[in-house]
Amino acid sequence: MTRKIWWGLFLAGASALALAQNTTPTGGNSQAPPTSQTQNTSPSQGTPPAPAFGQNAPILNPENPPLSGLDEPSLEMRMANRSFLSEAIQVGESGDSNANNTLGGSQSEAVSHILGAVDLQKFWPKSDLFLEYLGGVVSSDTRDFVRQLQALGLEGVTRWRTGQLTVRDGASYLPDGSFSASSAGGLPGFGIATGRLGLGLPGVFHLEEGSVGTIPRLSNLASLDVVQAITPRSAFTVIGAYANDHFYHNAGNELINGDDTTIEGGWSHLVSRHDQMAVVYAFQLFRFPLNVGGEIYNNILNLRYSHVISGRMSFIGEIGPQYTDLRFDQVSTTRVSPTGRAVLRYRFPRTFITASYEKFLSQGSGFFAGADAQIAEFTARRPLGRTYEMLIEAGYSREKRLQSSSEGASGASLFNQGFGGAVVRKHINRTWDALVAYRFSVINFNNTVDIEGSGKTNHRQIGTIAIEWHPKAVRLE
């Protein structure tokens, strides 16, 4: 039944996008819908008609969108809104300190990768479409293996006078739970297929970092987001989202498959030019195989606040209770716990930083059948001279299981992970880039677990050098 509902939502979004007429693009994108629209007037009219309030409503400003929706305040420069097709190919060589990605493993080896990306962005007067495909192979002569990596991303938006509808979807097939090449450095393309899909509830649209072993993971994360302004300063939002993780087991203890369905509704109000408040209610349903764990019903009520200075700074904070009902083997267990998030994004003259903290319920990263999760992250991006740029990232996550299970990390009740890295990219010319990257990851369980090996700790370091070719984008008129 759930899958039928989501297919219906997807088809409804696709039908709405198809209503846009294919005329000469006038600009606008999913992050920055136009705030006004030129209107034709006849000579008999003394003055042009006043536009509908939604077209000039501050609550629909793309630099400070409704706080209860999925769009985040943008601090980036607004690029020219032109339709085009873009391609990129990246070839690189990595040194991996734990290529088997096993607990306690230390088998170092060289790993090669070839990745390609194709990006499409297309604009109509009232609709936009963004598509990305990212794929390639990772290989090693030492162990004579070849693994494929695939990811596909979609974002489509259609607007009317007082609101908009946005469809997002990201699907990936990864050899060990995360892009090996991504862990070692930047990816080609614009990041639609591998990036976050929006703001939403804490953790809902966060791609989980945890992975042990080389068990392939098929993941999908889809959402439908509707924004409707009711006054120039207030708007209602409705969000539906579905996430699924499926592991292709090949050895040892099996990781845990799971899915998460989320329905979210909210109200946003623009208090002042820079400040906004919102109230959000959401229902989540986590499901796992019957022989592994029970269903988790989660009800959340959050209050949100944001302070945005266009082009310079945005702060978003939220907090509230969540009522959790865990049902397994005809037994119901309930509890009340806090959930929340704080996100700070700041643009200095030459440096852009993001710092965040989130507390939420997660699927458990395949280790647990549901977990109480916390994650903190920090990123900084800065140009170095005219042709270099550097990205630094670091993070820490902690997940505590909600229920016992015979699969996954059955011997442990808690795991922590620290991760981080740096990428330095050199722009050789308009079509060639080179990059040097380093990334590390440490996963620690509180007890010994059996997942493609046995142990408590997984250490992994990857260093990469790569070259990337991205020819001139093809304009689409």
C-alpha cells in the first residue's frame, strides 16, 4: 500500500511539471524562483494590474524560504538561469589503508577509479528540471576486483502565483555503503545525485556515513514538497518523503534492511526581514524485516527559528519532543525524548563555513533496527589564489540502538564514528582540473561484533590524486 501511495505522489509531481509550456526560458531555479513576473498591458489600460501577493510575498523569497519547507536559505551567488547539458569525467588513483573495510583490517593497496557525470538543467517560465547521472568503476589489481558505482538524482519544481511544488529523488548503488571515490575526494558533476535533498526534519534527509565490509547498498530517498502562501508573511507546507536501504549480503552476518516513511506539515511566519518562526508536526514509520525487528511509530512536534542575512549568514534552530512507539512481537514500548537541530552557515569575504548538530531517530545504518542518533559536522571552503580551492570537513556521529536484533551489529548496543578529510582542487584551465584529497573514518562499537570479520573498531584512510575533464556545457534553447 505504501509503495502505491508513493508512486501516486511521484506521478502527481511529474504531471504538474509537464503542465509547463515549453517557451523561451526566462530564468528561475529550484533554489531561487522569480519574485516577480513581467505583465503585458494594453493601451486602453491606464495602469498595469497589481500582481498577486504571492509573486512579491516576502515569505516566498528564495533567499529566506518558508522555514517549515525543504528549501534552505541560499548564501551562494545566483547564477545565470540558462538551460544546458554538462558532462565530466574523472580518473584517479588512491591509496587505501583498509581496502576490505573490515573491523581491525589493515590491508593497504592501490585502488583506481573512473567516474563520469552528466548533468541537465532546463528552465521554463514556471517550471525547472534538474537531472544528474553519476557512475563508474573502482578496481584493484591486488585483489583483482572491479566494483561499480551508480547514482541518479532528480529535482523538479513548478510554481504558481502563491506557491510551488517540488519533487526530489536520489538513488544510488554503492559497493560498501559510501562512494569510495567520494570518500577520497571531490566527485564530478554538480552533486544532485549524492547531496542532501533538503532541510526537513532532523536527520530525515541526511545520508548516513556508517559502513563496514564491502556489502553493496542500494539506497533511495524521494520527497514531494508543497508550499502555499496564505498571506504575504505566512505559508503552509506539506511534505511527504520515503527512504529505503537494501543491502546485498554476500558474507558473514547480514546487515539490516529498512525503510522510513515521513509525512510532515508546517506553518511558517516571517516575523521581520531577517527572522522567521515555524511550527512543524510530523509522523514517521520505520519498518524492518519481521524476523529482525519491529515497526517504529514516531510523532514529532518541533518549533523552529531562523535568522538570515542575505548573502552572508543563516542560522536555523529547532527543538521539540518526539513520542516513539516501538511494536515488536505483539509488545508495545513507548517513550518520549527530545529532537532538535542547529545549523549555522556563514560567508566571510573568502571563506564559507557550515556547522551543524542534529538529534533524531535513524534507521540504524544497517547495524541496528532503529537507533537514537546524534551527529555534528563542520565544513569550510576557501579559494587559494586564483586557481586553487580547498575544502575541509570533519564530523562525529553516535547511534544507540532502540531494540535488540539477531542481525547487524547484534553484539553491540552503541557505535561511534569520526570522519573528516580535505580536498585541494587546481583549475588548470576551463576544461581541466586536478585534485589531491585525503579522508579518514573511524567506527567504534562498544562490544565485539561479527560483520564480515570480528572486532570492535574499523579504521580507514584514503589518499587520492585525480584529474578531471569537463568540456564546455552545451546550451539548450
